[in-house]
Amino acid sequence: MNVFWILLLPILGIMAPLLAARLGRSACAWATAVAPFAALVILMQQTNGVFAGQVDAFSMEWIPVLGLNVELHLDGLAYLFALLILGIGLLVILYARYYLSEQDSMPKFYAYLMLFMVAMLGIVLSNNLIQLWFFWELTSISSFLLISFWSHRTDARKGARMALTITGAGGLALLAALLMIGHVTGTYQLDEVLGMSDVVHASGYYPAILVLFLLGAFTKSAQFPFHFWLPHAMAAPTPVSAYLHSATMVKAGIFLMARFFPLLADTDAWFIVVSLTGMATLLVGAYTALFKHDLKGLLAYSTISHLGLITLLLGLGSQLAAIAAVFHVINHAIFKASLFMAAGIIDHESGTRDMRKLNGLFKYMPITATLAMVAAASMAGVPLLNGFLSKEMMFAETLNQYTLGALSWWIPLLATVGGALSVAYSLRFMHDVFFNGEPIGLPKTPHEPPRYMRVPVEVLVVLCLLVGIFPQFVVGDLLNAASSAVLQTRLPEFHLHIWHGFNVPLAMSAVAITVGSMLYIKRRHLFHFQGQFNEMDAKMIFEGLVQRTVRVATAIQNWLDTDSLQRAMFLLLLLALAMVSYPLLSMDSVEGSRPQIPTNWVVTFCTGLLIVSTILTVWWSHRRLRALLALSVVGLVVSIAFAYFSAPDLALTQLSVEVVTILLFLLALFFLPQHSPALDSSLRKIVRDLGIAAMFGSVVGTICYAMLTRPLHSISEFFLANSKSGGGGTNVVNVILVDFRGFDTLGEITVLGIAALGIYKLLARITLAMPTANSDGIPWSKESHPVLLALISQSLLPLALLVSAYIFLRGHNMPGGGFIAGLITAIALIQQYVAHGVEWMKQRMPINYQGLIASGLCIAILSGVGSWFFGHNFLKTWYDYFYLPGIGKFELASAMVFDLGVYLTVIGATLLILANLGKMTTSERLRGGQE
């Protein structure tokens, strides 16, 4: 249960900075820190159990039928990453308090940061594949918000869009891989999946799973060739960069490869793809970092290089290599977070990140310079610092692999080259910024930052020293626990010492330091060599691809959409025809074994009436009132068909909807031009349209005939058998709507309410003049509201409301229900609008229809929430039978409350649309149009 609070507290903490916004900047920062600090305390309380191999788990049912539950677990690997996420996150919160300016929205920044922290914690703590993917995509969205925080800058907007595009596309590939893993293993529970490597490897899906999985991991962890998005994420504020590059975002891909290591590794495909990708990323990132003049740009490419190093270790496949990868995750998080914070301090206090201007800062900010140089030395792999130890392990493991057969010696050689480049760019960071003469043209005189802005850097640099000098004491148990979770087996013997004697890895380190120092000393020649090549701007290339995609999409849209409804319908029907015709080609016979239902004169007459009305609707398309009358006959015949085939609920619904629809059409047609433009009636298009109509009709008719003459097995038998016992009602349709599929109904009325509100807003400021004559020029009657119509409508209103109440109350056991009753009530009220006008109704019925929609939705939701208080699922129906003298035995069901919500929403939505269309012709609106 503790793991649940570790995730829940930061979720609750998202609102803290927004609530504390008015209390000042410091209060906002402290309020933000409360939740992650509490979560960190709970995490630390689990230390002994995690180090002993225990797993803290939490499970809650979500969709148990599909095997999908909310699953969390805390093992050694999850503990390590949660510790980094929460610990470095707290330091970033403190650091950001002093980094952000008065113009920056601190509450918004902290809310985004907490959302990102939640997403990362969700990834590392998830024990369900689909849940893991949900949080995986949430990191892409939240990082987009953080990178684009300074949205007034074009580089921030473009960098955020690039990051979201690349990582979002990788996320889709990952989703496909996870779904395939769930299909192959038969479960989506992660701890069960990890023990089924034999099943996955033996499956024919393994190559596809591996490729899709690695696409997701490589795009998130900025592996070559997907690395280009990461440097452009530097447009984010430095606290974001420090967090993204050390403990989160890019480490998500590393975590994923480490988590699935026991499932997908131990194959030649894994070794070759992962190790070679890691090696390429290591070298490309290190080489590029050496030539960057932007301080954060250098650190960004160094991050890419170190991520490649970790990926290389995971790709080697040996157990000790995996342990070395986990160890470097820890070390890289520590020194890289401190380096980015130091870079932010330099930028903050000097006004620039250009290393060509930043010279000789040691005498201006000696404490910051010392801290930054220690962290940079750790990044270079200097002895007595933590980076040296994990690089030593990396060098040792590159010597003990045979990934490339006889050419395997290339891997330790190239790893040494990567180490030398790391030394070179680290030396450039130290020498060019803090020594190398005097500053050149700085916007302001540099100085030390505020005291507490430097505290996070000091904490991390001290950890660099402690881990480097006392590795076993400081991180030994943590490394063992995390490595055990990665390998899912007993750990091989290894030792964390600062001295392992004179050996080949030590010699490789010495060579890397020596060669790297020489590369920096002779950097002039390297810069001259690199200057011969045109530097490619990944951002411009990406933007070019985006613009090209937009142009292609626009061209396709312009080809499809030529403002011709005929052509659009032709293409749509042609596509539908191609999709539905293909399966029919494999059928031997259209007619099935089920006997046909005998016909009679009623069916024949109604079918003929339906056909004739449909043809007349098309034929009279230019005479809109006639076409509308013909269309209403079509709806009436469909209602009769429903009633004939024993579906009275559908018949009532269809009839009510038909009345409302006809009124809606009448109101809308009133404001359309009186004369329709002539359609292209050339012989070629007539033949085309008749041909596609005939083909489509024949295909649909064939499908209908094939279905009607074959036995049908559907879920309806379950509803028929359980309607009374499960939902307490004999009207199966209504029980389905308010109980079995009540959640669907809730969604439908929500959409209905949103649509009504949208139409209301669209009509709110439209000013139209009312036509004064019909299409033949005959003026409209001056008597807008005939007395006879007014008298009849007032007489019918009580009867209609009584029928509506009767239909509503009987709906659970007989045809009826809230939806039909709502439509009947709406029709009765619309009749009053038609007979008396909007102003007359406003005086007598001052109803807020928006509030009616909101009330209906709230009642429907609360009726579902009420089930929780009795230990049942959302919207679970309760019913019982009661007895009253004079009335007798009757039934009450909680579904009636839900149905009341449906009833009110339908009335509110229908009247909000139609009444506001009617307002278009009120006297006020007409005066506005004349003005």
C-alpha cells in the first residue's frame, strides 16, 4: 500500500503550487515540495525491505475481464529510479525558486513539473503493461509543456514540437510491442510477463516485438539516429533541462530496456542492435559535444553520449555489463544534474551561455567554478570520483564480449575513443569557461548566485565525491537491489572499490585521459577539420519535413475537397463500396439456411411507401418543403417497421426524434437561401451517380439478405435472461440503457449536452434578417402566431406532459423511459414556442436550459457514484418491492434517478438548440439585423 502513496502524493501535489500562488514565490516553492518530500520519506521507509529483496505491491480492479488492473510494485529497480526522480526533483524545485524570473509563472511551472514527476513515477512503479504505456505517453505530453514553457520563444515552441513528435511516434511503436507481448504471454501483468522469456523468444512475433520495443526506447532515450530532438529541448528553462537529462525523460528509455532485459535480451538480435546503437550514440554524442559553443548544448550532447554508453552496456548482454549500466545510471544522474544546474547559474549570473564569451569566470564565482569542475571531472572519468568507477566497469565489460566475433576488439577500442572524447569536452567545459583569459562582452558582471540556489549543486557534488571514494558504503546495497531486479536472478560476484590494481581497464582509462587531454590541447586542428563541413541544423530539417508534410496533406485535401458535395459523396461511397464488397467475393452463396419470413400486404405497402418517399425526397430536393414532407414519411415508415418487428421503444424514440428533427429542419431551412443553386446535371454525372447508387444499393442489399437468412447469435440472449434478475425490469431496452450499459448512456447524454452548448455558443452572436416572402415571392402572413394554433397547443400541453410522466414512470418495465419521455416533453414545449413565440414563452417559462443540462448530468453521475457507498460498481442498479394501501405492490429502482438525469438532459439540450434557433427571428434580433 505504501507504493500507492508514493504515486498518489505527487498526483495530489500538482494542485499545490496553484493553490499557493497568492502566498508568494517562496510559499509556492515550499508548497510544491511538500508532496514529493512526503513521498520520498515513505520511499525511504521501504529501504530495508527493498534491499532484502521484498516487493511492495498494490492492486485495484480496473477492467478485470480483459486482465487490466491498476497495478503498482516497488522492487529494487523501481526504488532506484523513484529515489532519483523524487530526490533530484526536490533539488530542482529548490533551484527553480531562484532561477525563474518575476515574469515567469512559477505556479504554472511547478504544476507542469509535478505532472512530469507523476508521469515518471508512474512508469517506474507500474506493474501493468498498458498502465506503463499510459504514463509513458504522459511524459511526452508533460515534457512538451515544460520545454515550451517560454512559449514566446520560437525555439522553445519548435523544440517542444520536435520532442513530442519523435517521442510520441516512438510511444505508438511501444504500444504495439506491449500489445503483442500481452497477446503472446496471455497477461499484461509485468511481473508475470518478465518470467516468460522462453515463450516470447519462441514466438514468431519476437522480431517484430523487439524492433517496435526498441523504437519506443530509442526515441525516448535519444539514441542515434533519433538523438537530434534532445539538444533542441535545451530551449526549456535550465531546471527542466537538469531534470530531463539526469533523472527523467531520457532515462525512461533506459529504464524500459533495463526493466525488460530479462524478457527480451539474451538473443543475438538484441546484442547486435542494442550494443551497436549504443556505440554509435556514444561516439556521435561525444564528438559533437566537443564543438558546441553553447554551454547547455555541450552538456546536451554529452548526455546523448552517456546514454549511448548505458545502452551499449545493456546491449552487451552479460550480467556484469547490466550491473555496470545500472551503476552508471546512478552516477550520470548525479554529475549531470549538478552540471546543468551549474550551467544555469552561469547563465543566470553572467547573462550568456556562449563559451566564446565565458572566459575566466573562476575569479568571479570561485565556489560555483569549483563545484562545476568537480562534476565535470566526474563526467570525464577522473579517479576518486563516481564517474570513474562506472567507466572502469564499462571498459572491463567491453573486453569480455564477443558480439562481433573476430571483430569484437573494435568495441573496447571505440569505447576508449568515446572515453577520450569525453575527457576532451569536459576539459573544454572547465578551461574555456573558468580560465582562458577574461570574459568577452558579457551582458552583466558575473558573481556568485544566491546562497540557496547553490545548495542543490553542492549536495550533488558531495555525492560525486562520496560515491567515488566510498562506493560500497554509499551505493553498494542500492546497486545490488536494482541489479537483482534487472537480472531477475542471483547476482554474479563483483566488487565496488576505488582501486582494482594495475589492469587493462585502468590502462584504457589512462589512455582515454591522455588522448583526451591531447585532443583538447590540439583542438585548433580539430575545429579546423570540422569547419570544412556544413553544420546541419536538425531543427530546420525537422521543420522542413513538417512543412512538406503539411503541403502534401493540403494538396491531397484540395484534390479531395473541391466544394462539390456530389464529388465528395462519390469518393466516400466508392471507398465504402470497396471496403464492404471484398468480403462478399469469398462467399459461396448469398442465401443462408435460415427460413425467410413470409410477407403480407402491410409489409409490401409500407416498403413501397418507403421507396417512393425516398425517391421523392431526392426528386424534390430543390423544393425544400416538399422534400421535408417526403423525408418525414420515410421516418414515419421506419417507426412503423420498428413497431411491426416488436420494438416499441425504438418506434417511440424514432417517432419523437422525427418530430424534433422536422422542426429543426424547418427552422434551419427558414434562414437558407430561397433558391438552391443548380446542380451539374450533365449526362456523364447522371450516369456516374446512378451507377454508384445502384452498385452501393446492391452490395448493401446483398449483405442484408445474407445476414437475414443466417442464424444470429448475439449478446441479446444474456440481456433477456438477466434483465429482470439483474436490473429489476422487464423492459430489456431500458434496463440495458440505465444499468448494463449505463456508462454508455452517460457518455451519450454528455455528448448531447456538449453539442447543445456548442450550438448555443455558435448562435449566440449571429445576426440574420428574417425573409419576408417565400420562394415564389408571396409575402409571409403577418399573423405569426395564429389564435387557433395557440388555443390547441395550450390545450394539448397538460395532456402531453401527463403522457410524458406516464412514459417516464413505466419505462423500467414497459416501453418508455427517460429519453423518450424527455423528447415528448421537449416536443410539447417546442409546440408552445411555435404557437406563441419566444418572448411569450420567456415570460412564462424563464428556464435556464444550460442549467437544466448541468443538473441532468450531475444527477446521472451522482446516481452512479452512490453505488460506491454500498460497495457496488459505478451505476449498479438497486431495486426492491414495496406495498402501499390503496395502491398495492410496486417497485422502486435506483435506475429511475439515472433516468431522471437522462430526462432533464434531453429536455435541456433539445430546447437549448431549438429555442435559440427560434430566437433568430425575435424582434430584438431583427432590429439588430436592420441596424
